[in-house]
Amino acid sequence: MLLSIKTKLSLMMSLSVLFILLLNISLNYYTTQENLRQDSESKMVMTATQIAITLEQTDFSSRYVDGVFGDLLHVAAKNAAKMLDPDIANITNEELVKLSEELGVTHISLLVETDDDIVVARSTDAEEIGLSTRSWGYWYTALQELLMYNEVRSVKQGQTEKHFWSGPFEYSTARPEFISKWGYYYDGKRNYIIDPYIRSTDIQDFIKISSPDIVIEQTIKTNPNILEVTGINPDTFGNMFMEKDGTDRVHFKLRNRPIKFGTYSYGLLEEDQAAVKETVTTNKNVVFVSTVNGKKVMKSFIPIKIENKAPYVISIVLDYDAISSVVREQMISLAAISLVLLEIVIFGSYIVAAYFTKPIQAILGTVNEVADGNFDRRLEVTSRDELGQLSGRINAMTSNLGHYTSQLKQMVDENQSVKEYLESVINQTADAIHTTDIHGTIISVNKAFEQLYGWKSHEAIGRRLELVPAELKDEERERWRRLRAGERLGSVETVRLRKDGSIIEVSISTSPIQDKMGNITSMVSVSRDVTERNRMEELLRQSEKLTTVGQLAAGVAHEIRNPLTTLRGFLQLQQQTHKVNSEHISLMLSELDRINLIVSEFLILAKPQAVCFQQKDLRDIMNDVISLLSSQARLYDIEFSFHYMNEPALVHCEENQLKQVFINVIKNAVEAMPDGGYVTIEIAPHSPQQVAVRIIDQGEGIPEDLLPHVGEPFITSKETGTGLGLMVSQRIIQGHQGILEIESEEGLGTTVTILLPTAVKSITT
């Protein structure tokens, strides 16, 4: 159902007022709630402070009573020392029972020192016998000092006298249900410590009186919104032995139990443990709202620090209904007032809207006609207010729309002609063109693409075609990554798959297409079939090789003729004399080896070889070559020095051909140092696209006049060399799209640098 402008305006005004009223209610709700929370937090802090003050006040009474019982135990211990034999072996438990009754103490125990402990050896309480004290903390320290110095020096707790120390009130280790007061006496004249102690209901009653539980009980009665008050020991609270109700079977002593006083019925152990840790660390109050036992509560944790005493935390749990009820009553009152105001605004806004929408109706009629294409309609301007100005601007807009619409129709016709022309050019070009999105999905193809790859346009568009062979996918992904990164890459010659799975050699150029913001939205690739061209280039290379072989034939014949002449002379001499000379045979074999060397190197140059390029690490190839030449190097008293890059030096190569190059170069370096020395081999990055292999010797060097001709056939500085090895090496490096450079200075040595493309931009065969 369509609403009129008047209704919409009235509705908009009503909704605005409603929004303001709701915002006011929300602000009041949160403000009231926050004020009540802060007030409750202040009251909880005040309550915790009162409890802490009460606990401090009762501490004085506790110390007084503690001193009275300590003096009583001191007197009892001194009297027991007078009555007991100094050797514990002569004392029985029955004797101790009688002695405790005479001295007016509950029990007497005798402690002896072992190799690594102090244990109870005699006692009027059978459960005490054999009890270890090693885990008693400062109690164990006090006993050790008493045995060592006849007094306690470092322990601050309890009362210390000469030959005597009394610990504070504490739960008994052997009988945890009792609180006891112990005294320890040792005068150095006996082989045991005397330990009289009192275990009675008087002590238990004193502990109850001196605790803040009565104050807590009165506080909860006075303020029924407080559900629970708990005193927390941060050192042991939340440990692995603590139960959900706060009890702890391991830490049950007065000094270390997790709950110092109060109850722990509204506990959320993990949340409470985090809150205790935070309040102790920051020394600030921690307050949060949670639900415990199905009841919404506010929990506060207040740190309490008293001078010369361990800090602790008081937790107060407040019933959140006390806050919610006040907020609820205020919200009901605000909602009632807001409803009355909203009714008044709705009625008034409808009347106001009717007055303002009358001129708009006229404007709407004119706009509708313009929307239908009638640009001759004009509004009558009767006022100079905003509506009058709007009418005037609508008249101007209508006139401009008529003018621009005519121009737009003309531009659409021109764009259509350009589009048809471009589509014709793209479809008629001989290069295969296809565009993809940034994920590789085909967007469009031309007819040359269909002919080259065998895919029809309706088959290719919307799909990710498998055009790249499996062994080249990593290389292609790297090219796309660099294109997305904004690099400008040139064309690359590689192979692609046709629809029928056949391989085709192509030259591909890929460029990114960017939007106005510079973001890459798609890729356009231009493919050109280079199969026939590559075949022609291969024929040219073969022709060039045959030409080179022809040019070398005369030089080879000349190089072979000299040793053949020597061989013929020796053979004729032996034929005439009918004698075999061993020296002549050695010379003839040497000349035959020379002929074989020349022919072998010549065949390597002339013979076509099957090439299989694979991704290899130059460090591994070089290590294989060094293993092969290490024996020869030792004969020449030569050591190899290696400087390799840490990461793999990966290239696409024919492994055996590179080994042949490295063998030739290193062999030349070894033979150039007849007096021994070092051959340095470096493998390091030369640029992001190239890796460099440098072989540096300390040999005789190459004469300056000979250096420009190195690599030409039969140009060499060695007496028995042919120069073909270095020529073959140059051809191999060129076949790997690399560069072989030689730097030398006569008398100082030679540096051979071989630059090879890294695996990312290496050749494809």
C-alpha cells in the first residue's frame, strides 16, 4: 500500500519524537542503573573497610591471649626439661602422659633431628608419632634454628625466648579438627626438642570470638540485600585442592586456608580467581554482575592491606534485585509519560503535514510527466521560499534534461559503433586474446583463441580452463603473483595445452586491467603460436653449428696431422730396424691420447644431444663436480674454498651439461696452478632473476693480448690445449640463457663468472 506525502511526513515526525523519547528512556535507564551500581559499590567498599577495621581491632586481643598461652607453654617446657632424661632413648610415652597431667598441658611431644627432617619420636598423642615437619614452612625453619643456635633468629612469627619458640594458633596437622598452641624448647643439653602444647575448647572459642564472623552476621542482618561476605587468601584461593565451597584438604591452616572467614556459597571459581588476581595486582576494586545459583548478583572484590601483614581480599555479594526494582519502577513511570506525549505529537503532526504537502503535490505531478519523457511541462512559481526555489530548479532541470537526453542518444550511437569496430578488430587479429578475472575464470575470448586452443567461446567463458601443463603450474602461479603485485612482465615463450590435450608452443604476454582506483579487476592475455618460428630457429642453429664444424675441420686436421706425422715416423723406424723401443711406444700413446682428446671435444661440439631440463640446485651439482675433481686437485696440491648461499640456488638446467661446464672451468683453474694454491668457488644471488657462480684461481692468468680471443677454437694458453672445451662451455651456457664472463690478469689469476636465470624465469624446453 502506497502512503501519501502527508501521511509520511506525519509518520516521520511521530517516529522522530518516538526515537527521542526512547533515547531519553534508554539514557535514564543506563544513568539510573549506573548510579545505583556506583552507590552499591561504595556501600560494599564501606562494609569491607568496617570488617577489616574490626579484624584489626580484634588482632590486639588475639596477640595478648597468644602471649599468655606462650608464657604458659614456656614455663611448662622448662619444668619438663628438669624432669626428663637428656637421652630420648630413656623416655617412654607413658612417662610423657603423666608429665603432661602434672604440668597442666594437653599433650607433650619430643622431636628428633634425622638426616633430612625433624620428626616426632615420642608423644602422648599416638597420631603425632612419626609426623614429619619438613613441609611446615617457617615452623620447620624455626625448629632448625632452635637446634643450631639454641634460639630462633630469622622467623618473625610467634614468640621467641632463649632456648624457646612458640608458634601462633594453628590447626593441628595430625588432628585438623582442633586448633592448638605449641611451644618448642631446646637447651643444647639433650638430643631432642621438648614440645608441650594445649589443645582445648578454650582456644577454639577464642578463635571464634576474635574472627569477624559476628560482624559479618550483623552486617547481613542490617542490610538484607547483602547475601554473602567472604575473606579470601589470594595465595591459595583457586588452587588445585580447593573445592567449590572453599574447603581445602591440603591448605587448612589458619595461615594458608583459601577462605579466611565468612562463607563461599555464591562462588564462580574461575571468574572469582581472575578477579582476585586483578585486584591484588592493581590494588583496585573489581566489580562485576553475574548469575549464581539462578540468582543475578553483583560481586565486589576489595583489596585489604595492613602494615606488616599479608594482604587479603574481602568479597561481598549483593542481590541485584535491589538495583533492578528501583530501575524498573522509574522506567514504568517514564514509559507512561512518553506514551501521552506521543499521542499528542501524532495528532499535531498530521495537521501540520497537510499544510506543507499541498505545494508538493503540484511538484509531484510535474515530475511524473517529466519521468514519462515530457520535457515541455513547467511549474508555476508563486513564492520565493524553498518550495518556490525548488519549482524553479525543477523547471531548469527539465530544460537541461531535454538537452542532455538528445546528446546522450547521440553518444550511445557513437559508442555502439566503436564497440562493434573494436570487436571486429579483436576477432580478426591473428593473435589469440582472452580475458580472465583475478581468479583465472575466462571472461571473453576472440576467434583466434578458439582456433589456437580448440575451445569455443560458449565452452570457455565462465570456466577455468586447464591450459597450463602440470609441470609449469608453479611457474605460472608465480607470474600471476607478480602481476597482481603490480610488476610489468614481458612476454614469455612456453607451452600450453589445447582442448584435445596436445602441446602447442606459444609466446604469451599477460597484462593487468585496472579500475579508476588502480585496483586490478581482470587480466588480458595475448597468445601467439611460435611453433613454426621455433622450428625455423632450430634449423638456423643447426645450420650455424654445421658451419662452425666446417670451419673447425681444417683446424682439427692440422692439429691431428702433427701427432700423426710423429706416429708414422716412429712406425717406419721400427719397421726398418725391426726393433721395438719402449720410449717410442710411450710417445706414440701420448700422441694417440692427444688425437683422442681433440676428436672427443670436437664430437661434443658437433654431435646433437638430447636435452632434458629439470629444476636443480646448483650447490648439489657443484658438490658432485668437486667430488669428481678432488683427486686431481690433491695431486696439484690445491685446496677448494667454498662460499655458498644459504637458501637453495634453483635453476632449470640440463644437469650433465652444467657439470661439463664446471668440470672444464675448474680443471682449467687447477692446471693453471702447477705450484698449488686455492681455488675459490662462490654461489650467490646476482639479482632477483639471476644466480652467479664464480670460480677464482691464483694461477698464471691469461695474457692480455689473448684474453679477447678466449673461447675461439684452438685459442688457448696451455701447451697441450685446444680451446674447444671453453667454446663448448660457452655454447652450453648460452643454451641455458646465461652468460659466461672471464676476467684475468697475468700472474695474478683468473675469475670465471657464470650467470644463470633462476627457476622462476628460466627457460622452457
